[in-house]
Amino acid sequence: MADATPTRPATSGSIVELRVHGVSGAGADQVLDRPHVHQVAGDRSGGFYRPRPGYPDSTGTDGVTLEAYRWSDLPSGTAVRTLSLVFLLPFMLCNVALWMRPANTASKSGFMALCRVLALTLTMLYVLSIVGVALDLIAWRCMGTPACLAGRSWLSWLGGRPTGLRLALLALVPVAAIGLVWRLGSRPSHSFDAFRTPSTPVSKHRLSAVGQWDGAPLVGRLRSVHVAAAFATLDGSLLAARASQHSSWTMAILLTATGAVLLTCLVMVTIVPSIDRPDPSPRVDTLSRTLRTLACGLTILVIVHIAISPAPWPQGGVLPGYSAIVAWVFVSQTVLVVALAALVLWRRGGGQRRAPLRALGAPVFITIAAELAVAFSAELVYRGADLLDRNGTTADSLETSPPLAYKWAIFGFFLAVVTALLIAGLVTRLTRPGRRRAARAIVAADFPDAPPSAASRLRRVEQAVARARFTERLEPLSVVYAGLAALGLSTSVLGLLQLLPGDEAQRYVGIPESMVDFLIGFGSYLIAAVVLGLVIGGIFAYRTAGFRRYVGVLWDLGTFWPRAAHPFAPPCYAERAVPELAKRVSYLVEQGHGVLLAGHSHGSVLLAATVLQLPTRITDRVALLTYGSPLGRLYSRLFPAYTDDPALREIGERVGWRWLNLWRDTDPIGGWIFASHRPGRAEKLTGPAATVDRRLVDPADVVPAPSDSVPPPILGHWPCESQDDFTEAERDLIARLRPAPRARD
């Protein structure tokens, strides 16, 4: 058995305590708990700060030098950028799902191929939603109906024009939409060029690749492929409409070229292994850029052909071929989601000692991403149809009725959300007694001598502990919701069969058709409310630090991982933050300092990846203090291939087990890493790992202190830099970093 006594480094020097905040977006003065600070390195987006010298209390515990790394502006940026990321949320979730693969997936390449093909369908769906509004609803149906054009001068100027010309001109709208996401995907929020690290990995564990891996070449190739697929989707929609009434050699050539572009896109994201190379690859880079250029040129030819083709167009109805294309994209997403879930369930990975439903994060997240993309697209088309509808009638009129696939999508989304909410309420109700019993036992052990006057305070603490324990119920609930969402996606096949939701519900379930139409309309407004909530959340997350604590967990988790699935996802801030931290720690150690790394919440994840990148000569002078850390409670479940037990143990070994982790039972996010150390619970873990975790009693007491009129607050996930327990942990690690005094002769 390994020696449980941590080793002491042989070198000497002063100590620098480098603190890294979590998702709260706290200022450097809050992180350091000092009112006067100044920047010593970095910039406004990510910088290192220290207390100003000359002011009282400018040093830390036992005289250590305090320093804070503030990275909160890296994933957020401007308000415009925050709002743009809200609308690209499905792309972000799809990208995160790629990093959730099990540790022992039967086929890593197959897993990545499925994720990337699904990401490609999200881009196609984005284009199809714009095509549905601009080409189907406006150019095809509204401009061909005098009643729809009446009173709309912004449309009537094209009303008497040929159908081909209308479609060609309105095709510029989806072209502009493609250009918008192209621009967003190609412009990173910050320059990471100065923070590249050596390509030779220091650790064998995959978490060390975050921040070390240069994702720019891969993102550039994926961006070219997705842009090409987007233009090919627009071309296919136009050519399918034209082919319904006209065939020629020109049409055959254009259709063949469009199919070849889409097929090449699929091949590049699934078969070509060199697309994953972190360094530039002239052959693949040239191929991806050439494919994008050819797709752009092909779109120009298709638009010109549509505009000048003299053959007559069919009249009335939906844009020919559009409904079928949308339905087939929905069906393909359903098949891909099922295939991904089957692959994960076939060989689930290890490293999941606390999760009965292991490594299911990838199919869950990617299903939610697909459902959100479908819901957003359906809402855009449905709301456009509703706005174009005349005389206050419903959107089911002949002129403005959206495709059946979108109606089924909204109906499925509504049923999935309502059913999931009912199940969540039921689970909350059924698990409440058990969570309350466990919370009552914990509180009784923490405050055995509480006076009767503290009964109400004890109940509040019990409620906080019970709510925090609900986090373990979120995993099965998310799996249930993903299953319901997948069923909702599968109903799109009924749109291919031209079956109406109201008719089928009345025939097989007995629900009146009018009720189904009402539920579809209500579901549409529900999606609009979700979008509005995301927008408001994005604004408040940018402007209000307190609100960002609640919504920032998902946000910073999503933008922590490099863009390896969808190139239009938010840029990865870890590509700067982790190498920058590694560079700063290396500099401090080389200057003769010992470094105590202290990370709260997601800051502990940044520090974990940093430690795995540091060479041994640096980690010999490093200690680690984590608090409110999600590494063991959340990340080991969601990302088993990157934060499994061996990776966490290597972190401890690299710092000589100079590692302490502080956690609270009232914290819904953070938890223990290796052992809970709850009172009355026998731990089976032995060795150095058993000494890492320290449980903090929260609150400090349930009665007011003699000098106060109110009892101490329940802190939950809040930082603890000002607590005595934090100071005690600092002193412990500082003592381990400092060399033992030499014996006198």
C-alpha cells in the first residue's frame, strides 16, 4: 500500500497562492478578498491580479503572496456575442456531446463519425428553416396569392414577377444566413496564438489535451465542410422544386453536382482521419477549401438557372420537395441518435463508480441538441406562417400552412416537455421523503447540541441539503427526457406519409382535432417562451454576476471543450486559459516560488487540466486546493473518458498528493473527489487519495454567534476564502510546500 504521508519538496522559496474563480464571474478583488488590486499579467479578458502593495493585509495566510486569475470574460464577451451564442445553443450541445464519449467505447471513430454527421444535419436544418420562411412561405405561396400581398408593399413589388425570379431573389436570404454563421464561426472572440503549448503530451490522460490541443486547423476544415453542406442544402431545395415540373441535362448536372457535394461532406466528417490532425495538412486543407469554393460557385449557378429557366412552374401547395426534404432530415436525425445510443450502451466506459446510468451523456446531450434545433426551426417557420396568415385565421390555411413535419415536431416537443415535467414532479415528490431523511441524519450529526429554539433553522438546513441531493436525480430525468425527445423526433416519419396530427390523434386516441390544433399552437408559444427565456438569460448572464452563477454552469461547461463536432459552436476558452495558467505557474516556479493552486467550482477543472500539462520539475513545487469542485460529482459522470478515476489519481500523484478538496452537503454542484468522510460513515478508501477530501459543516452554526443577531448563512456553492476551514487548509498545504527545517548540529 502506498504511503499516506505526502512528500515534501526538497527546494525552498516563497509561496504564491494562485486562486482561480468559478462560473460566478467574480472580480479579482472578490477572489482575493482584498479591496485594492492591480493587474500583473494578462489582459482584460484573462488576467492575473495581486493586492496592491502598501495597503494593509496585502499578503495571504502565513505571509504568502496572493494572486488571482480572472477568466470570466473569456467565455462571455460582449452582449451581442452572448445573444448569438444563445441562438447557437444546439450547436454547442452537439459539440459537448462529442467529449462525453465513454472511456472504453467500442468504436471511437464510429462514435465521432455519428456525432459529426448529426452536427452536419443541424447545419442543414438551420438552412432549411430559413428556406421554409423565405422561399416556401414568402416567395412561393404568399407572393403567388393576391390576398397575402394586399397591404404588404415590402412584398407586392415582386408579386407579379415570374416564380423563378421570385425564388432566385429570395434565395439571397438563406445565402445571407449562411454567411452570418460562417462569419460567427470564423471569428474567435480572442487571439490564442500567444498561448500555444508544446505538442508533446506530458500526461497520458486525455484531459491534458484540453488547452494543449490546437483546434484551429480542425475547426477550419469542419467550417469549410459545413458551409459547403449548407449551400448544397439550399441548392437541393431549389432544384427539387424545379425538378417537379421540369427535367433537362442542365438539371441533371446540377442535381448530380449537389449530391456529390453532400456526399463529399459526409465522407470528410466520417472517413478521412486526417481531418483530426492538429497541425496543418495541405492535402486535406486544400480539399476542404476547394469543396467550399465549389459549393459557393454551384449555388450561384443554381440560382441563375432557377431565375432564367423558361419552363412553367406548378401552382399552389407547398414548395415542391421541401416537406419531404425536411421530413427526411428529421428521420435521419432520429436514426443517428438511436445508432449513437446503441453504440454507447453496447460498450459503456469505466471510471463511473457513482453513476448507475453510465456514460449516457453523449446520446442525451445530442438528442436534446437535435430536439432544440428542430423546435427552433419549426417555431421559425410556424411563426412566419402565422404572421403571413390573413384576417386573423389560423396558420392552417392553404396559403400559409407549414409542412407537416414541422407540425409533428411542435406536437412532439410539447408532449415531451409536458411529460418530462410531470415525471420530474412525480420523481421530486417520491424522492423527497428519502432525501429529507438523509438530510435529517446529516444535520443531526452536524448539530447534535442544537437548542430547541433553532428548530426552524435546522429545518432550513435540512431543506438545503435535500435540494442539493436532488442533483443525483437529474441524470435519470435527463435520460427520460432525451428518450421522450427521440420519440418526438421519430413522429416526423408520419409527415412523410402526409398524416395530420389531429386526424391521427382523433382516430387512435380519441382526442378531438380541435384540441390537437390548440396544443400545437400552445406548443409553438411554448417554444417562443423558451427562446425568449434564453435571450433574457443571456443578457442577464452577461450583465449580472449573481444571475450568471445559475446559468453559467452549462455555459462555461459548453465553452470549455474545443470545437471538434460543430464549427459554429462557441469558441473554446480553455485553449487560452489552460496554457496561460500553465505558463504562469511555470514562470513562478522557475523564479524560485512554490505555488499553491486554489480553484473554486469550474476553476478546479481548469487547474486539473493545467496540472496534467505541467512537467514534473514544476509540479514538485505545486500544491492544489479545490473547493466546490464538480470534478468527482459531475465531470466524472458526464466525461468519463477525460475525468475518470485514473486521471484524478494522476493529478494527486503529480502534486505529491499535496491536494485538499473542500466540499459541503448543501452544495448542489460540488462534492467530494475520492471519499465523502461523512460522520458515522466508514470509508473503504485507503492511501493518499483518502486524505484529499475534507467535508465542511454548512452553515457554521444554527444559532447566532454572541456578537451577532442572525445565525451564519447557508453557503451552498459559494466560495469559502474567508472561512476558517479554508485558512486551515491553506496552512496545511503551505506547510507541505515549505521545506522542513534542518536539524542543528
